[in-house]
Amino acid sequence: MVRYTMGGRKIKDEISESEKVSAEVLNENTFASAEKKNEDESNRNISVKRDETDIDFETFLIRSSPAYEKLLRDIYLSLPGNNVLETCRNDVNLSGSGIAVPSRKGVKVMITGSAFGIPGSFTNVFSDSNFGILMEGRNLIEPIDENFFKKFIEKGITRLDKKPDGSAELIRLDDSSKVVHLAGKLGGFDLGEEFGVPKELVNVLDISSQLVFAAGLLALKDAGIPLVKKYFQTTTGSFLPEKWELPSEMQEDTGIIFASAFPGYDSLINQISEFYTSRISQSVGEERDRIYGILKERIRGTDLERDLDKWYKEASAEMTRPYELPRYLIFMTLSMGHSQFAQYIKAKGPNTQVNSACASSTLGAAIAQDWIQSGRCKRVIVLGGDAPSTDRMLEWMGSGMLSLGALTTEKDVRKAAIPFGKNRNGLILGAGASALILEAEEEPERRGMNPITELLGSHIGNSAFHGSRLDVAHIARSLDKFISKMEREHEIKREDLPSDMLFMSHETYTPARGGSSAAEAESLSRTFGEMAKEILIINTKGYTGHAFGACIEDPLLVKCLDKGVAFPIANLNEVDEQFEGFNLSRGGEHNRHYGLRLAAGFGSQLAFLLMKRSDTREKFSSKEKYEKWLGSITTTQPADLEVIQNVLRLKDHGRKNLISHRAIRKESSKIGYDKKESRIKEDEDFEKIKDQILLIINRKIGIPLEKLDVDADLKLDLGVDSVTHVELFASVRIHFKLPKDEGVYLRNYPTIRDIIKYILVQQSPLKQEQRGDYVK
């Protein structure tokens, strides 16, 4: 309910919910024209006097315009992004349990952040220098350890050997010259040390999920979106810090898409290997003991007995621990990178995992555009992660790809990694990660930031052709139709694109027939004719190998457009004649505005992206606006940015500097409670036990000692689940040397204070006497 004063009279104006929604869809032009008209009218100094009642309606409207202006201005300032001076967004429930106003349908989609990780044992997966390494044309593919050769041969692989003329034969792999010799293997990477992710969480993440966690955090930093320290109010009214999260205003309308061809596979292979290693070792040990017992009886008292004992002692020295199933096996092996990352940063919008093989991340970007334009959310974090070249995965994925005849057996990387080369003979397994932040166009503007590129459009499809080959003709037709669609939607002409375009190639240097390079050459020629040779073609797989679902090319295309540079194509010597005349990149600077991406995957799967770089390369459209936005999302004052372990954060200034109304009460949607009076301080025994219990809880949960509240509800305030509650109670019992009490119900001990009182009772002389352990 809003009250306004017009000409000395109070007019009460009740705005219905439907009227509010209608007001929210008004565009800026409507408000701008209304403002100008109201300003002109107000300058005439017309007002409604108390005794003027005999006037026509039009005159009444004109004279009342200042009041209407104030009403419309209040509505306008309540819309998302139109009042950065407000302490919080009015369109979201900061408790995290409400629903944000949906994105405007049909909105333009901008890419505001990007990040990537690459292989290479000499560099870190997410090193700041990795873009420069690729620009220099440094090779990231390396020889495989010879120990793998035997593992490949043991698999009994029959390989499809493809010939340059299109013929093929099946051959049995029986010596090391016929197996894989090269791979792009991950270098230095520690999610806990480098990005501050708790060890307990890292241990349940598969390598693919670990990679996307890192890429996602870096992309948020690139987009200028910091994590904020969350504070919540306990059931007793005190304030406690919790985790680092997305700003509250962004949580409800941020979606996540996790793209991966092999999610959870590395962890699953590891667990199966550990189980059978343990079982085999136990069986061998049991058989060894049986043989030793038999021989011991037969040679007892002879000179051989000493040699037998020596052998048995040496053979039994390495004890094998029985296999124990990890409690979080499902979390480790199920594809959960999207939901796990959402929980970590509190992104509560749409959330899913996609697998389109080698086109997965590109497919994810296309789906993200659909989500935003259909109004499902305002931003999407697209994460791609795959590592088929890890030691555990390489043995199996490498063997599987060998059997298809897809991998090269060449030992020299300069003869193996040859995109568009005449003697292409098979791809190389790699590894990596990618991340893109896609947002509705008004979101970066609201923060005072410029987008990096605009995603003009996307296409996803399937040729329904073959599991491991591409339908060249269908891909060419699909690209032609896609560009026609882009011409209609954005009023661009295809003849203007080639000289102003980068083409990020998917080329995997597989043999000519059905390979991606042939599909790309045909597609570009059909779509752009002779002008296709003006397109600047770039490729990264010649340096990184094939990372499958982690389409590293997507964020790298964004970076190349933004920075105005292009990668040189690796080992570009003897080019296949079908690419003669094409503009294959030799590296260097460019001034092109459009980027075209073609991705193709096993199963005949396709995904295209067309993007256009921003007119400016300045990060901020208004630094002042960005700083005001930071002030509107911070939980403690002042709003200072910091980068800790590669994560962009708003600095936590502690509970004393908390903006109290931004603290959340977990079991309620209300915001900003008055702190209740604290309870009376207990005696010395209570304080002594309290200090010890708080230390135990600190080690279990990780909350700093000085920030723990004895009256905090373990479940509601501290987020302690049932299993952790049992473990915590057991740790306390062991620490204080208390006997197991079968009559304990944990629901009777919801707070730390309740646990302390339980210990005091158990340690009382009367209780000890009842147990028979009382000592006078």
C-alpha cells in the first residue's frame, strides 16, 4: 500500500499483484517518455487546489501529473537493476527460499565470463599463463609411460586399421608398436590448495567434477561476480558466519549445466580396481599361508626350513587392508558435478548434466541460451570437464578408442598432431575443462559491466548417421540453414561475415573420410562459397589433444575475440589439398568481430554457436555503478573485493561489521531478526567442558571457535545431518571417556548446551556411583 499527497489531499492507492507484474514488464523507453512529459507538465506549476472540484477529467490528470510521476518513479526504482543504491533487490527473497522475477523472454544473451583448463605436465591445469602458452604454439601432448603398453596388449584388442584410400582391415594388437604412444595428460592441479575447496568435498568429487569446480570459480571471477560470506541468525538470535556463496539476489535465477562425456568414470574404475586388488591379494595370502603350512610340516628340522621361513616373512610383509566401500560412493561415481557445484555456490536455478560426446559443452551453451530466452533464469554457468587420459581412464578409454581405429599410434607428436595435414592418421586423447557465464543482456548492465561477446544464436542436432563417423553432407546443410536463420534474426548478410569472422575448428586430425576436417571444409564452402577462404580458421586440438565433452574451444574462442589474437595451427606443414586456399591461422593479431564454432561428437551429434564480440574491450561500462552494486550485495561493511585462492570474494569484515538485515534465519523466510538476550553464564565446570566440545565441533564442521554459539541448533543453525550428529556424539563420548548409553536419543540433544549438560550429568558422582565407577 502506497500513500501520496496531491494538492493537500491524501490519496490512498492500492496496487494489486497483477498491476505490479504489469508495471515490471514496462520497458525503459516507456518510463523515459513518461518522465519527459511529466517534467514538462510539472514546469507549468499546475496543482490541484483543495477547493477546485468543478474541473474536467483531462484537466485533473494534467494537474495531478507530479503525483503520477512519483508513483511511476517508485515502481521504476523497484524494478531489477534500476536502483543500485538500494541495500538489496526488491524482486528476490533474500532468505533464499523465495522465487525471483523471471527473465524477460526473448532477451539477448551475453557471455560475461569464461575460463578453461588445459593438459601439459610442465604447467598447471589452470595457470594464468596458459593462454600465452597456446599463443606461442607450445605442445602440450607428451609420450605415455611404457608401463601402459603392456596394459593395452593385455586387453586383447582387435583394431580397425584405416588406410588413406578408405580401405580398412582388422589387426590384432600384439606388440607395443601398435598401441597408443601419446596423450595430453593433466599437469599440476589441487582443487583444495588452489581454490580453497574443503578436503572432505574434494574427496567425493570425480576428476571431471573437480575440473569444472575450478573452471566455474574462475569464470565467475572473470565475470566480476564475487562470492559473499553468508551470515545467518540462530534460533536464539545470535549471528554466525556460514559459507561463501553467490550474492543472495543471484541465487534463485542462476542455472548450471555440467557437460561431460565420462562423468564419474575415473572414480568408478578406481573403486572397482581397489576392490578386486584387495580380494585377489587376500586370496593369494590365504593360499600362501596354506602352502607354507604344508611345506613347514614336511621340511621341519631340515636346512630348508630356514629358507622357507625367510621366504614367507618377505612374502607376507606387505599387508593388504580389506576393501571398505566409501560411504559417498554414489556421490563419487554418479554424474553430480552440476548439483555439487550448485550446492557449493548456492545456485538454485535449473540444473542438469548433458552428454553429447565431443560436442557436450557447446550443446550446453545452446541449452543455456534457450533457458535464458524462455525465462527460466537470468544466467547460466556452463561447465565442461573430461579427463580420459588419466592413468586409470587411459587404460580403458584408450583401449576402446584403439579398437575403433580412432587413435593414432604415431610416436612423434609432430607427425601425429597435424590438423588439416595430408597424412592425418588418428586423434590423441587429451584432458581439460571449460566454463562460460551466459546472462540476460540487462544483468551485466545492471552491474555496470560490459559483456565480452553476444551469443547471437545456436544450433543443436543429430545426423542420425553413424556412431563414430560424420555425415558431411548433413552437417554442411545444417550450417547453411543456421547462417540463413542468423541473417533473418539479426539483419546480417552472410557475404559480410567471412572477412570479419574467426572459425573455431573441431578438427581432430582423423583420416579424411568422415573426419571433422572434411565436414568443416564442405560446410564452410557450401555456406559461404569462395568467400569461405577469407574466414580465419583456428584450432587447439593440435596442442591439447581431444578433451571430449570439455570443449575447451568455446571459452578460447571468446578469449580470441576479446583479445584480438588467433592461435597458430599446430604442426602446419604439408596441408591436405582439399584445404588448399583456406585461411589456416599462423597466429597473430586480428580485428574480427564474429566467431563461429562447430562441434561434432560421437553419435552424429552437432552443435553450432555464432557470437559477436562487444564493441568495447573495456571491462566496465560504469565503475561507479559496479561499486554501488557491490555495496548492495555485501553482508559486511565496507564492500572490498579480494582474490583468495583464485576465488573472487567480497571481503568478510567479521560479525562486528555485519549488515544485520542481510543475515538469514534458516527455518524462516523472514529477514533481519532482533538479537535476543544471551543466557546466563554457567559455572566453571560448564565452561571447561564447553571449550573442549567446541574444539571437537570445530574440527568436525570447520566453524571458527570464536564464532560458535552454544545455543545454536545443530541441525537448523549448523547444518549438521543425522550421520554427522551421531559421529559428533560418539567423538564427545570417547573424548570424555563415557560409557555407551543405549538410552540416548539424539533428538533430545539439539544444541551444544544440551550436549554439555548431558556430559555434566554423566560425570556427576551420583551417576558414576550408579555405574560402579565412582572413586572416593
